[in-house]
Amino acid sequence: IEAATTLRQKLLPAFIGLLASTGLRREEAMNLVWTDVDMGNGFLHIRKSKNGSSRLVPMEVMTLRALGYFETHRRSAEGPVVAYPDGTRPHIDSFLKPFKKAAAMAGIEKRVDLHTLRHSYGSNKLRDGWGLKKVSMIMGHSDVVVTANVYSHLLDGDLKVRDVYFQELLMAQKGTK
């Protein structure tokens, strides 16, 4: 986000914050209107997901920061959340090249795109102990099996790391007895 603040695409830092803190698909974020933002209950209402269903997505502090930036450009109660100061919506592809440039400036060497933020969100929520079903519902997957398939490598990897940790801990305890 910090690297993105130096680029010409001034909406990019807030857009990154919105995607990273909600796990939204970029189309879902671009289609948000202010009536979809429920500040009182802390949710975004995604009216139409990739699978055609609607869902509620919890907001986090970073989400509120992003919305605060977009709010400075707000033209009406029903207007788009992601909009330029004149009220027009950016083209859906206008964030990709600047995002990749910001990632490179930040020293990120692996291949990334905006969808990477969605995967990071899901991965982080699972690592934080959120249940697979809950993450699946928030991300708008059609079935929990989709979530399990997408993140099974992550879960397996985390389990292997834990196994090594506990093996090393056990060995250390045996060595001190």
C-alpha cells in the first residue's frame, strides 16, 4: 500500500486495502455502491457474487480506512464506492499494472495480481483459526469443498510446519531431562 501511494493511480492504495481486508473479487469491489455499506453492523453486502448469490462480508479497520478514502469522493448515497473525484468509475483493469508496479517497488518478487489479495485474505483467516465453512461463506464460494480445494496446500503446509515444530520441541525436552 505504501509503495502504491507514490503512483499516479491515486485510488490504488484504498483499492488494495479494500481487497486485502475483505477478500472481495475485484468485480465485487467495483460493483459496490454506498447502500451496500452497513457501517452500523460492520458489513459489506455483496449483492451478486460470481456464483450469483449474495453474502455479507465483515469489515475490518483497513476496510474502514479504505472506505474513508473513497468517501472523500462520494457523490451520492447510492453512487459507486470505488470512484474518481468526478464520480466516474475506473475501468476494472486500471489497477492491474500499477498494482504490479507497486508490488515490484515494495520488493515483492513473486508473480502477483489483484486476485492474490483474495487468496491472502482467505489464507490469513484460516491461519487465524476461522473455520473453513465461515471462510467459505465470507468469500462467496459455492461450496465449502471449493474452499478446501483452494486452500488445502496451505493447510497441509501449516500442519507440516507444526509437526516439525512439535518434533523439535519434543527432542529439546528429551535432551534436557
